[in-house]
Amino acid sequence: MGESALQDRLARIERRQRILLVLLVVPYFVGLGEVLDYWVAGVLGAACALVVLVVGVRRRRRTPAAGR
């Protein structure tokens, strides 16, 4: 198996891990909404989503363009 094939396989595995992480985190926000308030949980969720978006953009910009 060539290195590019391994890189593609690793990228698919990482995407699956992110999807599973999101699927596991969402119920915690719903539970937080039950405990606190849905408005507060929504604000916390939006803040976390913004942080994840910023980190993702920064990681994307650091990777070399040749790898895309």
C-alpha cells in the first residue's frame, strides 16, 4: 500500500472519529439544557462550536497546500 493510500485511509479514519465525537457530545448538551436552561446551553454550545471552527481553520491554514 502506497503512502498516499495510507494518508487517505488515515484521513477517513479521522473524519469518522470526529463524527463519532459529535454524536457523543450532543446528548451532553441536551442534558445540560435540562439542568441549566436551554438558552444557556445554546450559548455554551455556540461558543464551543465557534472555538472548534477557529481551531479547524487554524489547523487547515498550517498544513501545506501540496497535501490537498
